[in-house]
Amino acid sequence: MRISVVRAAFVLTAAMLTAVLALPVEVAAVQVGDQAPDFKLPATTGGMIQLSDFRGKQMVLIEFYHADWGLT
């Protein structure tokens, strides 16, 4: 089960990075307290997943962290 959690975290991080890089340049920065902009990404189980699918149903954690992947 531990591997599944790590794998899910890695996939979510990669998906969020993809979403951020795909945003148009003219999008204003999200401020603390703002509602997250909606985005759509491929799901790990197939098909597509959209942030708005979870709105009002369950909490969604979007985590950003720095990782150097062992590079120096």
C-alpha cells in the first residue's frame, strides 16, 4: 500500500506540473484564499479527470514541493 501512495503522489505532482505549464500566459496568479482554477488531466485509471468533478463532494489536496531528484 505504501508504494501506491508514493505512486499516486508522484502522478499527481506530474499532472499538476503539466497543468501549470499548460496554462495560458495571461492567467493571473492565484492568491491565498482564491478558488483554484478548473483543469482537466488524464486519470491514472483511464479517461479524464477534472477538478470541478470534486467541487462540493470531497476535499482535494494539491501539493507543490521542490525536489532535486538527487541532482547536485
